[in-house]
Amino acid sequence: MAVRTKFLRRDPAEITPWAETCGAIRCLIEEADGAAGEVHYVEIQDAKLHYHQKTDEFYYVIDGQGTMILDDEQIELHRGVVVYVPRGVKHKAVGELTVLTVCVPRGVLDDVHELE
């Protein structure tokens, strides 16, 4: 049986960001790549409260500090913190933050439901 492996390498510095619900986003692994999930490099700016019906998210704080609203709770964020946000949880990050988000399954950009 032949096994075909596809490798992907993406550098955030080589990707032009665009404005999205959470701020300036660079898709490192996107839905079109066919991977199990998506990976986004995000500079948080004026994030809006939102949720996802079909997608779970993992946030890894690369740099900065701030807070995250998760439903009716608020937690502190700083470099090195990881947060798991299950589908259905209303959330937004606040502060000057650079994060890596891992979204499972893929298709998160079509699964953003803004609340503000």
C-alpha cells in the first residue's frame, strides 16, 4: 500500500494579513489545504464577541497579555498560556495579543457567528 504524505510549511511573515472577527489574521493552514484542522496566526485587535457552531478552537498566546471572555467568565492571558474553547462557547480576547489558533475541524471561517 502506497502512503502519500503532503507536508506544508508556511511563514507568517510571507502571508499578507486581513481583518477578521478577532483582528489581523494570517491563515497558515487553511481549509483548502485539506488538513484535519486550520492554523491561524492572529494579532488581536478590536475582537468581537462570537462563537462557532461546528468548530473547537485552541488559542496559544505567542506574545502579549490581556483577557479572554468565555461565556460569562473572564480569564487572564499572557505569553505561553493555552486556552481550549469548545464549540458553542461565546468568546473574545481583549488586549495586545499575538496568538496561534488551531481550529478543528477545518472550515472555521465559514463558522463565525458574531454577537456584537
